[in-house]
Amino acid sequence: MTNNLLLPLFTAMAPFVIWPIELILPYPHVVEEIVKAVMVWWGKPNAKTALLLGAIFAFSEAVFYLFNSPSALSRLVYTLPLHVSTFLILALSRRRFFPLGLAAAILTHWLYNKFTGYPALP
């Protein structure tokens, strides 16, 4: 499927594209999860692909942070489980419970940011 071939590329580009949006709307948990939800809805990934997409998103975000902060490696280590789990939540909820899955992904991301102190760059 063509969508699945382009999905990793779009996922890798997403942190760079949504950064200006997060400067205007300082709610990374909402912005990032809506972007991920669009990619999941459009690409219809299975669970394995969702795990890969989460890892790609986390890696791409770490590269973006590398340009702006010396703590990119630690950020990758800590955000990898977050992005993998939220992509998985969205992919598994896509067929029947997508609005609940999106709400769960946003809540998971918000809780992560609240308790780890890893919000978006200022």
C-alpha cells in the first residue's frame, strides 16, 4: 500500500513540521497526538508498523533537539517509550474507539510531560 510506504517518511518529518505550530499553540501533547492520529488514520498501520513509527518519531524528534540542546540522547532514551506507546494506542484504537484512543494518547503524553519535565522547546 502506497500510504504505508510514505508513512515512515512523513513520521520522520513530523517533528520538524509541527515545531512552528507548537510555538503558537504550546500544547505539544495535543498537537503531536493529533498529527500522529492523522498519520494513523491515513496510513492504517498494524501494531508492528505503529511501533516502528513511534521509534522513527522519537528518533526524529531527538535529532531536532540535537540542533537545539545537548541533551538529545537522553531525550531519545526517555521519549522512545512515550512515542511508541502513543502510536500503538492510536493504531489499536483506529477501528472502533479512535476518539477514545486519541484522548488516551493525549492524556498519556500530557502525563509524561508533567511528570518528566520534558515539554517542547521554548
